[in-house]
Amino acid sequence: MAHMHRLGFSPLGRNERTRYGEIDLIAFDGQTLVFAEVKTRRVNTQRQNIRPDQQPLVWLRPRQRARLRRLAAAWLRDEKHIRPSAHTIRFDAIGVILDTKDRLISIDHIEGAW
């Protein structure tokens, strides 16, 4: 969440439930409404030794992308949520790598991932 704050976004929801599943992160900056899929991996190594198969976004599949679009549509239809007036809706992918002590090693943020 701190990463999105640094980019100028305010959180609207984290682990938001819809009747179809859960949205990891919803944020808004006054113009853009972002629905984000967050993938986290914990590794028992230093940053320079992270293997390609340990990159969290490698495991993001087309089915998950379609699922996030369905979840966003359900969230926007739900009248219990405050829906900001956004000029743009964007779907992002955020990959986070932590060490075994939950210290941040890296963040890979793809804006408009799909």
C-alpha cells in the first residue's frame, strides 16, 4: 500500500470481497481508478540470486486477468461501495518479493498490465 501512496494513490480497498471473489487492491488518484492483482513471493536468498521462476508476475495467467476484470465490474455495480468518478480505469499487476523475515527485496509494478 505504501508503494501506491508514493505514486499519489489513495486506497479504496484492500482484499475487497465481491460475490465472485476478492480484489487484492483498489486505489484512486483523483483521475485513475486502479484495480490491482498483487502477487507476493518469499525467497530465502539475496536480491542478486533471485531465479526467474521466483519472480511473482511470471505466475500471472490469462485466466486471472479475466477474473480481475469480472471482479472489478462486480465491484463497480455494487451500490454499497463509494464509486469515484474516474476518467480512466486501469488494471495493474504488482509483484512483491520478500525475504524470510518479511523485508522487502523488490517491487515490480506494471501499470496497465492488461
